[in-house]
Amino acid sequence: MKLGIGIRFKEAVAVSLVALTLVAVTTAVHLAQLTRVVVEEAGRQAQLVARQIFAQSSRAIVRGSNREPEELLRRDGELRGFLDASVGYSPHLLYVMIADRNGRIIVHTERPREGTMVPVRASLDELLRENAVARFLTLYHIGQTYEVVLPMNLNGAPFGSIHLGLSTTLLRRELNAALRQTVTLAALALPLAWIVAWALARLMLKPLRTLTREVGRLARGEFEIAPSTATHDEFQELSAELQRLGQQLEADRLAMVSERAHVTVQSLVSYSQRMAALGRLTTGVAHEVKNPLNSMMIHVELIKERLDTPSSEVRQSLEVIGAEIRRLDRVVQGFLGFMRPHELQIKPIEVAALLHSVVALVEAEWQSQGIRFVVTALPGLPTIEGDEELLRQALLNLVQNACQAMPAGGVVTLGARVESQLLCLEVTDEGVGISPEDVERMFALYYTTRPEGTGIGLSIVYRIVQMHDGTIDVRSEIGKGTRMTVRLPLRSAR
């Protein structure tokens, strides 16, 4: 009986090790192929966007041929809108910029960087030239940025270059789903291999146990034993039969393992093909939405230019069409901005300076409508660790909402204080207030009470606060204003 148990255990271990090896090898091959496909597809998309930007830049320069090309590119609103839309619609792009031949940035999707020198970034081709293991580790290492660069010529002479930055954090998102599916498949295959191995062991070893009983009966002398030669021949025949039976069982086991491995490989290949098709479909949908919007906006502007003295009805219709296209573009771009993962740029932030910078951005716009801004940051506030740009965007959205809630003017107060190891940032207005049912839904995506609103701003605020491990609280009373309180954990500077 000990021999039977040992054989069954060895049989199960052998089958499981074969299944584990096959799953590990096919998974590694699948991931290596998938990482190359994802990087190559991102590079092709970036090259396509770069050529479209080149065409848009050329049109901007031709329209104002009497002025400096750098100034034309910097002042062209359509070009800026196209750059922002390219980053918003692309699942991989972090930024797009146009630089002169000296390496100085002319136009950048992040405007504060205009006029600075182009930072040195590795080319996406370097990532493709790495071996499969190094490329996979690079994509799953701390976020890095690679660039696709397209040279620009003006009248046959070098003028500058177009730079598109691709984030490994965004590329990694496409690999995560495949990795989860692959690990799940491997986790399911191993227990199944054990179960099948034990079942096969019991089935295949049943004849062997029968033979063992017969040998035991002979050993107990339950039938006559032939002379020594016959006895020798009988045991030799039994040994041969047992060997042939073992060989047949081994052949059957290997055939079953091979068939199971073939099914596993076919499943992984089929899954890889479906994931690649889904990636192409997603890319196609993004371009199908982006390109018609750009084309419609360009043609609306062309119609305006070609109509010398359009009637008021025609002018009004064109304005409505343009406004609706821009609104749709804002909705799509806002959705992509909400869904797209962000890589936090953590650094120490001076709270008072952050609040004053937000006021500086909106003060000129709203002062003419009777709105004043007051900053009440208590002295001695500690610095916080966070992404300054994202936190400024969140506060800016809250301040814009506060201003829109005061059509008759009033005071918007920005405050900061420390409470139980939390930094509290407050935005208070004297507006119309928010009803309790609206407070419960105000951070939901696309929920808005303003006809011209997109319902994305507060959703982005909520997401940014969550990314910083914080919370946001709303206190409002109809006719008496609203107070938004963002609470962020205080962390020691790293």
C-alpha cells in the first residue's frame, strides 16, 4: 500500500510540475509579445499625432506668412487646441511640444514650460531595442517618460522638432488587465492539474493493485507453484507484464499532459489575439471621435471666413454649431482626463503660496462681476507633501464653482488650518447654496445643475483628493452659501 501511495504522489507532482512549467513559459512568451505590441502601437499612434501636428503647424505658418513663425505658432489658438486635444484623447501621451532648432520650447501643452530648454528624454526606440525582460521591468518600474521626435523643416531648412512624451505608467495600464487574466488562468490551471493527476493515478494504478494482490496470493501459496524453472519463468513474465503496463501508463500520461498543454497554449494565444483586437478597437474609437470634431471645427471656421456678410440667422447658426462642437470636445476631453491615470509628482508645497496662486489665476476674470477674494491662511502652517499642479487644479475648480454660485457678486474666502494631523483647505462662498439632494450627488461624474456645465469638474476634484489620501466635506444652506473643506494628511518631507 505504501508503494501505491508513493506512485500516486509522484504522478501528481510530475503532472503538476509539467503544467506549471508550460504555464510559466507560455505566460512569459505571451507577456513579451504583448509588451512589444503595446509599445509599437503607442509609437505608431505618436507618429500619427506628430504628423497631424506638423500639418496643423504648417497651415498656421502659411496663414500668417508675414510674421515670425515662432510667434505664429505661439499665438495660433487652433494649434493649441489641437495639442491639448491630442494629449486628452491619447491613452499614452503626457505632453506635446514644439521646439526650435536650438532646443527652446515654442509651444507646450503645459504653458509654464514655454521658453525653457527641452529636457533630455530617452527615445521610445530605445525601449523597443531592449530585451523582453528588460522592457517588462522598465514598464513596471517607477514611472518614466520616453519621447517620439519628428523633425520640422521650413522652406527646405531645419526649423525645429515636435516632441511627444509617452509615460510608462500609462503604457502599463494596458498590460495590467492581460497580466491579471494570465495569473488567474495559471492559478486555475495548477489546482486542476492536481485534481486530474490524482484521478488519473487512481484510475491507472487500479490494474497494478490487482496484480499486487495476485502476487500476494502467490506469495501466500494459495495455488500450486511450478518447479524452479517454471517459477522463474512465471515471475519473469509477471515482471515483463508489469513493465509493459508501466510503459503504457507512462505513454498515456504523457499524451494527456501534451493535450492539456496544447489546450493551455491555444487559450493563451486566443486571449492574446482578443486583447490585441480590443486595443485596436479602443484606438480606433478614440480617433473616430477626435478627428470628426477637429474637422467639423475647422470647416466651421472656414465657412465663417468665406462668408463676407452672413445674415444674422446664418451667423447665429454657425455660433451654435461651434459652441456645441466645443462643448462635446470638453465633455470627451474631460472624461478622458478623469479616466486617465496620473503619476503624482510629490514635492513639498507651501500652503499659503498655493492659495495665493489660485487667487491670482481667477481674480482678473471675476473681479469685474463684483466678486472679491480673501485668503485666510494661519501663520506657521507646515508644508505638505503632494502634487502641486493637481492640488492647484482641484482648488481652482472649487473656486470657479464658488464664483458661479454668486451671480450677484460677493466674497470667496480661501482658508487653511491644521486639525488633528490634517491640513484643512477651505473654500467658502456667499452664493445661492446647494440643496441636500444635490450635495449627495454633486461629485458623481456628469452630474451638474448648470445647463452649460459638463459635470466633470467636481468629479476631478474628488479624484485628486482621493489620490492624496484625503477627504472632502460639503456644508451648504440654501441662500446662505457653501463651504467646501478638503482634508489632507500631514506627512513629513521626504
